[in-house]
Amino acid sequence: MPGLMQHWSLTCTRILDHAARNHPTREIVSRSVEGPTHRTTYAEMRDRALTVAKRLSQTGLREGDRAATLAWNTWRHMEVWYGLLGIGAIYHTVNPRLFPQQIAWIINHAEDRLLFVDLTFVPIVEKIWSELTTVEHVIVLTDAANMPETGFPASPYEDWLAEADADFTWAELDENAAAGMCYTSGTTGDPKGVVYSHRSNVLHAMSAAIPDMLGLSARDRMMPVVPLFHANGWSLAFSCPLAGAAMVMPGPRMDGEALWELLDGERVTVTAAVPTIWLMLLQYLEKSGKTLPHLERVVIGGAACPRAITKAFEETYDVRVMHAWGMTEMSPLGTVCSIKPEVSGLDGEDKLDLQEKQGHTPFGVEMKITDDAGVEQPWDGKTFGRLKVRGPAISQTYFKNDTPIVDADNFFDTGDVAHIDANGYMQITDRAKDVIKSGGEWISTIDLENLALLHPHVSEAAVIGVSHPKWDERPLLIIVPRDGCTPDASDILASFEGRIAKWWMPNDVVFVDEIPHTATGKIKKTALREQFSDYAFPDEA
């Protein structure tokens, strides 16, 4: 018997419609690229997005066409997102931290027709303009007064937008139509394009906002420090208006002082970013003596959250840490480490042990671990396996490639090695390509890194496997000392005693001025392995 419910397409513009109707005066505050703070509301943003949609239609952009953005988190960037969605075009967020040649390759591969760019990134476009084969016009996200001279055809956004008005109706779209694109960082081979649908974005935003995930509500003021160009912006451009949460957009300034000014001055209740960002903030707070009186919780993802960061936020500043995990291919949220009743009695070190885990899934993500033969492994909190996922917001192919990236049961192999406990809490022990295989056994580099970061003289830590004549590989610990500190290798290793199996102990420690990172802020272990490819442990030299 057919269902008797209405057909109501899950299109992304319905989210902005909802926010404008039900939360019309809720603020979107942005630190602009030009400097001044800009304030708008969801009702005003909807009008501006309708104007963007009408202006895009005037340029000849059509359903299925792509437009790239090289931009920070600001109100203009969000307007462009929703304007593109409103005509059935596809927003394509490009990571400006990539090498210029990678950016050109990605834009050409996506066949972007328009390019929206912040003032900061105009020099990048200058460098690659002659290589861009599909971009017809560039819109610089500023006004005429701040418009620079450019060596490519460009218009200031405000003048470009002034040629249209908000008298426009969103396009009628199939909810399965493409909505957005984001390319993976391309650590192996060329970057790969992930295409999100309207339906997947809406379902994902609903899952992300629920209490045991990000817990967003109309009473929140969310500051998405994670850029919109990082893994679909962690869904925050959708989940915040869906929940009616106010948004505080940090723009180009990501240093500790700048972030604290917004957290304090704009009374931010929840924020989200990768661990390196929060390390900078905590170091600023420690030096300045500042506090976080308004902040209630912080979402930390993109890389494993060091125990020391969780401990500092919770014990020093009374801020709840929500460790999260996901992937570009997952839209991106996969798990959040919120506290279930079964573990609510934990405190102290036991609670910190739990919070090191990446957490449990929302509705819409199914998860399992298997051995290399594909045999499912138990959820006992001990057995390691390859982490696999499926759900309505998880990719099954890449852009311009019809080869499925899922198995016969529709599970996507994340490339992570993990275990899951009886309460459904998942903990990643490594990337499959980073795990150290020593004497036929696995050693988790993440566990060792987190232990190193507990030492007061350590600012950043990375562990890689180095060739060993007897054991295949052994761990090498690479340390960036804290400012003003001269750590001792034996003292650091002594702090590991009793916390790990003896055979996990790193064979050596080296100190460096900096550790290389990828464009999304993760430790670039490929570069470290290359840097130390000829390294010989002292007892083997």
C-alpha cells in the first residue's frame, strides 16, 4: 500500500527558509576580510541568497553547473552557497591552503564556470589564471571601495549583486540532485571529488544537530572555526540554520587572541575546529590569563584530540569537549563522543580515557570493523579491524568515476584501523597506512602521540615507523618542544612507563623545530617518513 504522506523534497534551501521564518532575527556575525565586524540575520541572509540566485541565473549558470569558492567563513560565503543551491548549481569549496597547481587542477577537473574569491586569495588566482580552462569570470567577495586591480576578468561582489534583486523563487529540484562538491586532500594520487546531494546534506544536518551529536539549538551561538572548505564545513552551514543557532564567523584570523576575542565578545556557546587550532587558543589563554566564561562545549575533529587538550578545556576552563570523527566522503560526521548513561559515572582519568575515543554514531551512520579478509570483528573494545561505514550521506563513487568505492554490502572502507566497545564507542588507533607493524604486531602511533603530549615540555608530537633489521619497523618519536623548554628524551620516554606495553616503547626521540602538516591541518606523515627514510636507530647505526 503506498504511503499517504505528502511528498516534500529535502532540498537545502528549505533549511534557510525555515531559519528565516522561525528565527528571522537570529544573528550571523562575521569578522570581515576587510576588518570590520559585519552583522546580519537569517531573514536578511535569505533575501541576499535569493538575490545571488537571481544574479547567477542572469549569468547563464544552470542546474548542475559548478562554481568554485576560495573563501573564508563569512556571511558572503554562506550567501553564495545558498544562492547556488537555489538554482540547482553546485557549490564547490576549494581549499586555498593547497599548492597553486593543485588548486588549478581541482578547478579544471570540476569544470567550474565561476570563481568566488576572497581578497586574501586574489594572488593565488593571479598565479594560476592562465592555467584555468573553464572559469569564465571571477567575483571578488568585497565591495568597489576595496576592489584590487586584477590580471583576470573580475567584478566586486557587491556591485555584481546589485544588478539583481530578491524577487526570485527557488528552483524546483529533485532532492537527489547534486548540491555541493569537496575534493579530498589527495595524499595519494590526484585529489578525488566528493559530490553531496540535497537529500544527503539535509539528512546529515538533521543527524548532526541532535543532542547526542553537536546538540545545536536556537539558544546556541556557534562559531565554526573549521573552514567551509574543510570536509563540507562539517555541515555547520546547514545544521546551524536548521536548529536556529546564531553563527559567529571568524573570517581570516585564526590565532589564539583573535579567536578568544570572538569567543568572549560574542558570547559563543559552542565552537568547532581541528586540534592545532585549540592548541593555539590554550597557549594564548595560559600566557594571557584569559578565561572562557561563555563557552559551554567545543567540538574537536579532523585529527585525534590529544588528552592534554581535553584535560585543559574541561579541568581548567570548565568547557565540555566533544571529540568527533568523520571524513569528506561522509559529509563528514561519523561519530561524536558524547556521554551515554552507561558511562555517565566515569570521572577523572577514566573519563579522559573515554573521551580519547572518537565516539558513537548518529542515526544515519552504520559502522563495523573487519579483518583484512572482510570478516566482521566483535565490539569488545580490544579487537582491532578496518573501519567501514555506510549510510545516506556517505559516498559510493567519486566525481567523474563510476567505479564504486563501496563493497557489495555498500560499506565504505575508511582506511582507518579502530576498535569498538560494547557501548558503541569507536576509537581509531591509526590510519591503515600509518600503523606500525613490529614483529608481526601492530603499534598505534596515535596512542604514543597522545602520551607524549601529556609531557609539560612537549608542544607537538608525531610517531612514525622506521625500518628495523630485526622487527621490520620500530617507532620513532618526533617532538616539537614547547617555547622556552629543553626537554630530555629519556625523561619523555620515562613518562611512558606503565602506560603502554614495553614493546610499544619508541626506540628513539628526535627534536625538531616544526612538524609538517597537510592543507587541512593534519600531521603529514608521508613527509616525515621521507625526511627520516635514512634514519638509523642508535643501537643499529
